[in-house]
Amino acid sequence: MIVITGAAGFIASNLVKALVKNSLTDLLLVDHFPTDKYSPKSDNISDFADILKMDRDVFPEWFTEHADEVSFVFHLGARTDTTEFDFRVLDSLNLSYSMTLWEICTVKQIPLLYASSAATYGIGDQGFDDDESKIPLLTPLNPYGLSKQLFDAQVICQQEQPPFWAGLKFFNVYGPYEAHKGRMASVVFHAFNQIRETGKLKLFRSHNPNFKDGEQLRDFIYIDDVINICLYMYHNRPANGIYNVGTGKARSFNDLGKAVFKSMGQPENIEYIPIPEDIRDKYQYFTEATMSKLTKTGYKSEFLSLEQGVEKYVGFLKTV
């Protein structure tokens, strides 16, 4: 049995669809599942009616007693809101809960893949290299990033480990089934909706003299590429450790906006607005994943370009 936590969420629900497509159907889906059938998260799991589900609060106790039934754990559940400043919530869901699963996987020798985040890199003063010796030097800009950083720092120090484990530092992931994330959904998602409703796209003005408005850079990666890496890890199980998951090529928000306008067949119309004050001091102006660690394991798949990914995603958004 394969366990997927956060199964109603963005990345995990896409992973479940891919596992089923690959005839891996002996699954246990773990999450705090929505009870409202009109919730966007309900749409994410509408195809999973016949798959076994379990509430996240119940799962650790069940896992302790039934670990022999589990062959692999994809731990993708987390509180991902970068504006959540109550660290007690983040500690409970992102740190303590994750360590519980790590300990069970270690004792029972069950392979574990878990979600880390590029938010651990902060402003990038230490670069974006997934060299584990640099992890203690990283200074995240928000409590969410800190919760992921603390877990990464804990696991690399553990003498006892699962037989295979990987922490994936997701960069800016975009694609279908993220609508439930609201403000935290990708810029592509918000751009599509803004342009459809107003014919205009609002991007953040730069408050950094080294970057022009809209020229802030991010490593945007389409969800299909993320899932391909997850499946590669499942099937190939390379060296244990923490891996970046990006494309290795930073692109600007202006590039993204132009790609969305083009995919929608609309004329470009971009307006620049101030970055909200609650995140202004914690805003990343540049992220770009160093991907050599993953490629050296034998991963050879090409990543979709920003334009290819946006075109594919906009095609999906037009249908919902």
C-alpha cells in the first residue's frame, strides 16, 4: 500500500491521479478532507471515490499499528500558507507531525518522500544549492519556510533513517487543482482569472533598486514535471537526501504575464502595484534551483518551458 498525505491538496492530488494512471491503485489517502462538496478541494478528489481515505489526525496511530501494510509514504501534507505567523500551527503540522512519520518509517523501514520547500532559502544569500552541508546556514524569511528548514535540519542529522528517503524542495509550482489555495495559488492562476475578468494583469512593483517592475525572477515549474520527479524517486530510489525541484532556469513575472496573455489570445495590459506591506520585507526577488544533484542521479527528462507550461495550464483553466 502506498500512503499519500495531503491527498486533497495541489501536488498530492495530481500525484494520486498519476499513480492511478500508472496502475498503482493500492493507495491510502490521508488528509483533513473537506465535507463541503462545493469546496475546491472536493473537486481535487472527485475521482477518488473508490480509494481508501483516512483523516490526518487518525493516521499516525493507524500507521504505528499497520506499518507492515505500507510499502511507501509520500508525505506531501503541510500547512503551506507563507502568511501564517502562528508557529504553533506550523510546528504541529509541518514539524512534529512530519517527525512522527519519519520515526515510524525509520523503525519499520519504510521508504519516505516528503515535501520541503524553496522557502527555506530565504533571500538566497547562500545560493540555491541543495548541498546538505549548507542547510544550517539558511535563513528563511517566514515561519512556513522556517518549519520546513527545521525539519530538513533534523533529518540530515539522524543516525537512524528509513531505507530510502528524499526531501523535495519545491520551487514555484503551478498547474491544475490549486484553486483551493486562494491567495497562495500560483501567479499563473491569478493572472488567468484577472485577465479573464478585467482584461488586465496586476503584478507587484519592485521595491528593490536592482530589479525593474515585473522583472523579479522565479524558478517556475509545471506540476507535470514535479510529478515526474516524484515518480522517478518512487521507482529509482537514488541516494538518500534533499533535492531541489525546479527547472534550473529563472524567469521574470513579466515573461509569465506575457505567456498568459498570449495563451488566452488577449493583448498585453500589465499594471504594477505595491507589494503588500505584510510580505514586503519577506519577498524573494530571485530564485533559481540548482538541479545538478538530481540530474547526476540519472534523471533525464526535459522540463517544460514557462511558455509551454502556461499554455498547457491555461488550456485546463478554460475548461473549468
